[in-house]
Amino acid sequence: MSRGVVHIVDDDESFRTSLRRLLAALDFEVFTYACGTELLAAAREVRGCVLTDLRMPGLSGLELQGACARAGLELPFVFLTGAADVPSAVSAMHQGAVDFLEKGAPREALVAALERALERARAAHAAQEQRAQLRERLATLTERERTVLTLVVRGRMNKQIAGELGIHERTVKLHRTAITHKLRVRSVAELTLLVHEADQLLRRA
Amino acid sequence: MSLVTLIWSMAAASALTLAFLYAMIGGLTERRDRANLMFCLVAVATVLVARAEVGMMHAGSITAFGEWARWYHVPLFIGVVGQLLFVRYYLNAGREWLMWGIIGARLVVLVLNFMVEPNFNWTHIDSLNHVRFLGEDVAVVGHAELRPWQWLPTLTRILMVVFVADAAHQLWRRGGAQAHHRALVVGLGFALPIAGAVALAQTAVLGLAKLPVLGTLTFMITIAVMAYELSREVLKSRRALQEVTELRRELARAGRISALGQLASALAHELAQPLGAILRNAEAAELQLQKPAPDLEELRSILADIRKDDTRAGEVIDRMRAMIKRRSVETRPLSVEELLRDTIALTHAEALARRVRLDCVVAPGLPQVAADRVHISQVLLNLIINGMDAIESTASEQKRILIEARAGAQRTVELAVSDSGPGVKQELIERIFDPFFTTKPHGMGMGLAVSRTIVEAHGGRLWAEINSGEGGLRFRFTLPAARGAAA
């Protein structure tokens, strides 16, 4: 069972190969690229994390990170560098790098950084899944049901909702049953929580 | 041979030797040049003074004595002029009008001396006396009548003492240990013997002490003072020259180290690649070996890679060590192509980091050059890094450095480094080679000065011109082809 996917980007072939050997032996699923452009071209839906050299011809490590973000690839980055220099490290961390390691860093540190990055990748992946599911479920609601849902979450009573929408209180009850059924929730509290979560997730998306 | 003849001719010989010596040494500075010339003049005058004195002492007749006394005035005049000008030039002090006044008065004495009989000092000499001097009978003036103008040469001597004392005082007031020393030695070394000479001459002329004329003594003392001072100057300038050479060597080294500093991070990057690869390969091998059935083929290729990367790291270290090492210029026949390749390899990482393209064009069939690998690499590195700095200061899209090598005139190879930077104004193009001239905010301004020193030490030339194509600068330098190298 693979511990996760690692994409290695480094212009130095020898270093790239050695890293691939080590990570493969540690049960990671490894892909290697000689430059950032190769990685960007490789796949639209890249999973896992990126382990990249900072200084490279063509796209630098930092530029690759920016390009991935713009392409909508949510990949955690771990940077490797010959000699750690503070400005690049700060800049990389600001852009959301998981870690910043020297090329000769201990294996344990490297593995720990990759684990953290993959953990983050998995979390991001799970959140994405959840978002997709929610969006799917919300999509099944009718226009009227969605309006009712908004009012329910705002804490209105059935009678108030009926008054506001100019419909019968029984109809409101029917709508609410349909909503809880479609969204697979049991209580108003659960419903409110779900809508709040959806609001958060969808706003971030 | 009599003792007098012996001593006087020895004095003459040593004066002549010194004159010859200092004429040979010549001078390095203008002041010393002229002082040297005056020293030689005084030394030659001393020889003649000594001869005339011996002539007087050994004179067989009144006429002969009178003639020697008359000719005695010629070297005396030369000596006085030499002494005065020496003080003037060497101390760079003293009142000129006084000096020329004294010289004028002595010239009058000299002219009159040859217009009257038997000479300037006496209207007539009636007899000679013989006195014991250094165990010998020597002739001195006996019964004679002094000329009334006798006071004139004496006055000039006294004025000379005044002139020297005044010049020394002027110099002393200017201050500084050197000036004080010089004022003291020259002031006392001239004023005292001249004052003594006045006294001696008066006793001799007036016939008081019954002593022969002893001008040689005075002259020898002043010569000794002059020789002492001049040789101190020679030693001093020699030491200064040594210091300058030492300083230049230090600067060459400092320049090399600062270029190294700029490259240090790039080199660390270069070293990190092979070292990192070795580490990861070794770790991968360890994991392989822990497996129940290790992949031997994989292990073999891992070991081969480790060996390869070790060599690579070693090469980086060798290059660095070669750069730091302090050496004098040792020329060897070198391949230009190899030289350029190695140097460019050193700047490769830096160029990568700065996004500068390095292009290298080497004309085919170039002869080997006689050059010191480390020093010429240093020059190339300097020029390439300078070019990168220049390019960095522009927003230019075309970030390119072109390195060219081609055959030059008269068995030389010409190398050129051109950048697409902003260049400099035509009128500054020569000034960029001046030490401490820099256009960079943190530059020391030593790189180009040191580079030029290095190239010139190889017998080549380094110059800059506006790069007509891309508007940046082009640095060109020549290196001599190695002896016996095929053209």
C-alpha cells in the first residue's frame, strides 16, 4: 500500500534518480520531472505532493508553486535547496510551502515533511470530495425548497415562512420534509450545521 | 709616497667613486634626480679641490703656488654651486634670491681671479714658508700681501651658512619626523663644516696658523652628509616599492576572495547536488539491503552513481581550492577552450539563478596560450560576474553574456566578454579600470583594476569598449600564444 504520491522536480538528473530510488524504497509512489513545465504538462489532476528544487533553469521552484496554484492544482509543496537562503524560504512559506529543506537534510526530516504534505493533500482532497457531494445534494433542491431552507436556517417558524411566502403552512411542512430527506439530515440543528458548513466550503471554492 | 699625497688622493678617489656610483643609480623621483646630479657635481669638485691643494702644498716655486691657488677657485666655485643647489632641491626649502646672490658673488670672484695676477687672494706673494704637516714639509704662504676684496669670498661663505640654516629652519617648521630628520642632518652637516672652513681658510690665508689650505676636508664632510641622505632615500623608495608590490598582491587576492564570496552560494549549491545525491543513494541502498531479496542490479547502479557523484563533488572542491590558493603568476601552455569551459562551469549556477544566458564562441584552431589558469579564470570570472551585475540593473529582456575567443595580432589570442547591460558613457570607459571606481552600490571598485594587473602581468592588454550591437560593454583582453604552440 503506497504512502502517497510524490512528484519530484529537479534539473539534476543524478539527484532526481537518487531521490526516486529512496522514496520508492520507502513505499512512496514517485514520479520524476526534469523541470516545472513537465509537471504542469503531465496531468490536469495531479494528486499527492510536490518535492522540488528551488533553483532550476526555466521555472524556479517558487514560480512552479505559483503556476500550480493558478492552474487550480491544490498541491502542497516541499522545497529542497542547495543552501537555504532566508528570503526564498520566507517567500516559499508565505505561498503555503509545507517545508523547506536542505538537500542533505536527514532522511527522517525529509520523510516527516512529505508525510505532513501528503496529510495536507489528503485533507484538501477530502474537503474537495465533501464539497462536491454537498454541491451535488444542494443541486437536487428545487427553487422553492431552497428559499424555504434559507428561511428555516434563519430560525423562522413554519407559520412565519408560510406568511412570508404566501403559501399554506402544510405546504411548508411538505417542503421541509423533502429538504431533510434530500439532504439526509434528521434535525433542524443538523440542517443548520450543514448549511453553515456548505456556506463556508462553497465560499472558499 | 708622502702621507699628504696618499690621504688626498684617497679622498679624491672616494669622492670620484661616490660620484660615479650615484650617477649610475640615478633617481626615481624628480627631487632625488636633481639632488643626485648636484651630489655628483660636488664630488667631482672635491676631486679637483684635493688636486689643487696637493699642488699648493707641493709647490716648488712662488709662481707655481700662485697658479695652483688661482685654479683652486674653479672647483671651489663648482662645489659651492653644487652644495647650494643640493640644499635647495633636496630640502625643497631656502630663499632662492639669497642662493643666486651667493652664486653671483662667487662668479664675480672667479672672473676677477683670472683677471689679476697672481690670483684673487693676494696682490703679490713674496715668499713661501715650509711647515710640518702630517710628518711632511709642505708649502704655505710666507710673506705676502692680501687683496682688499678678500672679504667678498668670506662673506659668501658666511651667507652660505645663513642660507643653509634658513632652509633647514623652513623645513623644520613644515613639521613631520622625516622633515625634522632631514633638516637636522643637512642643516648641521652643511652649516658646521662650511663655518669651520671659513675659520680654517682665514687662518690659512691670513697666515696665522701656518696651515695649508684644507678645503677638501669640508667638502668630504658635506659629501658624506649628502651620500648618507641620498642612500636613505634610495632605501626608503625601495621599501616603498616593496610595500606597493605587496599591497598589489594583497589586493589581487582580496579581489579573488570577494569574487569567491559572490560565488560562494552558487558553489554551495553545486556541491549540494552531488552530496545530496550520494546521501539519498546510500539510504536507498540501505533499504534495499534490508529487503529479504535485495535487487542487486539496483544496488550496482546505486554504487556506480555514488562514485560518479563523489568525483563531481571533488571537482567542485578542487576548483574552489585552486581559486583561494595564493600564488604568483605561473604561466603554462593552456587550451583556451578548456579554460573557458572550466570558468563557465564555475559561473553556471550563478547564471542560472540570475537567469542570464551564457554563450561561448571559440574560433577553431586557436593556439594554446601561455597563462596562469587560476589568474586568468579570476579575470574571466570578474568580467562575467560584472556583466551579470550590469545586466541585473536593466529591465532588458535579453539577458545574455557572450564570451568569445579568437586569434589576435602578433601571436596572441584575444578573449572578449560582452554583456547586454546598460554600458557606461564613453568618457568613463577608461576610468572604470581605476582602483575604487565602481558603479555598483556595494562594489569595492577593485575587480577591473586587479584584472588589468593580472592581464598585464601575462604580457597582455585589457580594455573596454561600447558593445555596438546590444549597447552594453565589451571587455577584450589578449594573451600571448604559448611558445611553440601551433597557430
